[in-house]
Amino acid sequence: MIRRAFLILAMLAAPLAARADLSRHDLVQDGLQRSYRLFVPDGIARFAGPRPVVLVLHGGGGSSREVRLSTRRRFDELAEAHGFLVVYPDAVGRIWDTGAGMISSRLQPRRDDAAFLERVIAEVAARHPVDKARVFATGVSRGGMQAYALACGNPGLIRAIAPVAMPLPEASLRACRRGAAFGFLLIHGTADPIVPYDGGPITLGRRERDTVLSAPETYAVFQRRNGCKASVEGAPAGSVRRFNARGCRAPTAFLSVGGGGHGWPGGRKMIPGGRAGPINRDISSPDEIWAFFSRF
């Protein structure tokens, strides 16, 4: 009877132990209260040497909690399996200030989110053995915009980015067109009703929003930046077409998600109802992203 009671208690405690790896951290940046959540795998001690870090940036209207749910906590599971740290930062007012573009110009108060994220990376590295040569960033929608701004505006800080549902914003084209090579993976759905696959203005609500390049044009921009010689289409994954550039100074790739809407392929809907279009289930975007980052 006593043994059975201990087993029941152990089963009840197991989910709490898993959740205990996720901690919230608060700081003040430019006079604003900021926060981020940090996931450290239970078994990270079994991995030798300093560990990679993956920043996961939520979309507009999202949060650190929401993006973990939207990705089905898959980044946490991958971190447990492969020994990396996951950082889920929060934007002020749930929207990133990328430093350029129409949406950022209307934000009050303005904030330097690139400086905030750089500080977050430094804080995490001060507490844990971090490999600063393997700091990566992914983000969905507005979070993808911030990933471009962070990597292109801070040379050497980010080793690779993987924007999801966000081709290159025109406001970031000048900063991203040239510079030191870094890894680039774009994942975008051909049926995205909010951020158009073929480029143009973002459409959500009645206010004017930023304009983006098409997904193929974005891939071409980073092929040129990274000095790639050619692009090869690999075997598809269901409706997902895979493109990998060759002869690059840094890995460069593009997943064209056939019939995919606005969000994380393989994840949960970020926007209620049908406004974001269908979620593609042929791939798991966190798995694809980590497979790409693990090449470094």
C-alpha cells in the first residue's frame, strides 16, 4: 500500500519536474520592464562542452507562453534530446520593435529590442556554459521580422536564423542584402492569407502594415549574401518543397510549404478561427529548424 502511494506521488511529481526546467527572468531595459523564459534540459550535464542557444521569438500579439504552446513545446523536447538551451523572450505590448518599418514607427514607447535580446543572450551565457558561436534565432510572423533585424543589424551575434511565415521585410532589405554570411532557413506557406508568399503588403486588420519581398526573392537575397553558387531542389516532404543552396559560405535553405497558412507547420493555430489559413502537417517546423541549426 505504501509502495503504491509512493508510485502515485512520483507520477504526479513527474510533470512538475519537467516544468521546473522552465524559469522566468525579469529585467529593466531602457526603463521598461522586460522578461524572458529560459528552458534548460534536465539532462544537459550529460552533454560535453558549452551548449548552443536557440531564441524563439513569438509573433505579434503572442507571448513567450503562447509560442511554447503554438509549437507544442517541441523545442523543449528537442533541447532535452540534443542538449541546447531555449530562450523565449517577451516583447513589450506583445509586439517587437524591429527598428524600421511602418509598424515600428507607430510604437510608443519605442524600444531597442535588438539590445534587449543581446542582453538576454549575455545573461544566459553568464549563468550557463553557452557556446557563443552557436546562438540561433527563429521566430514566426513578427518574430521572424525581429530575427532578420537582430542578425542583420548585429554582425557576429547570431550564427543562423530561421524565420517562419515571414519573408524579408522591405524595411530590412538594405541591412540584410550585404554583410558577413550567416545561416538562413526560410519556412513559408504558399496559402498564407496574412503575409503573402508572393510578396506585397501584410494584411491583418485595416491599418497599413509593412511590405515584404516574396518568399523566393527572400531566398535569393540570402543566396547572394552568402555567396551561393546554385540551388538544388531535394525530395519533397508531402506538399513541402525543399530547396538547398550549394557552394555557400553558410548553409542557406528554403522550405516552400504547399497550401500552408500563417503559422508554425506542425504546430497549433496562433489566430482563432480561419483567418490564418490551414496548418500544414507534413513537417514539424521545430524539427526542421533544429536539423538546420545542428549543421553548425
